[in-house]
Amino acid sequence: QVQLVESGGGLVQAGGSLRLSCAASGRTFSMYTMGWFRHSPGKEREFVAAITWSGGTPYYGDSVKGRFIISRDNDKDTVFLRMNSLKPEDTAVYYCAAYWRTFGRPIEARTSYDYWGQGTQVIVSS
């Protein structure tokens, strides 16, 4: 098992930046694919970004491509989400998620992830 704790959310003006962190504890962090999802009222939980356990290949949702950057530090058991050029529509609760190295799971699918953090709120004002 792995426990996930997000931090770094807050209030920011449109055009600004934030960096979210997700600290993991438990089994070997480097063996987990890590993802970020977000949820805002009235919408489905949306895939934001993910990074594989193996080579650290990043994947992004269409709405954040070119603005957000996911990275991981396996020495610190932490995954980051750098969010640039923020827009009011980025306002949501952001969740960190993980699954143990498994081939064949769609990396952008919520159902692929076995472990979730409690979420951190991001509010982007216009």
C-alpha cells in the first residue's frame, strides 16, 4: 500500500503559477505510476497528468498541455505538478493518485489508479 498527501493548493490570479506536491509513503515509490486528477462541481473527475513508474514518461490531458508539467523525485518519494498560465477553469480540487507498476492499464483512466490522496483545492480568480 501507499499513502498519498497533497499540498501546495491555494488561491492564485489568472495567469499565475502554482506547484502542487504529493508525498508518498509506504512501498517503493519508484514502482508506482503517479497521476493527477481534478474535480470541480458539476463535472466528472478529469485526468490532468501522469508519469510512469518506468522511464518517467509524462502524459497530459488536452486542457493542460503546454501549461502544466509533471515530474517526480524518487529519492524524495514525491511527485510534483507545476501549473503555469492558470485559468479560472483550472479551479478544482486536485487529487494525486497511484498504481503499482502494471502493463496495459490506461494511464488517463481513473479506474486504473488504486490509491488516492485527500485532495488540495486550487482556486484561480479572474
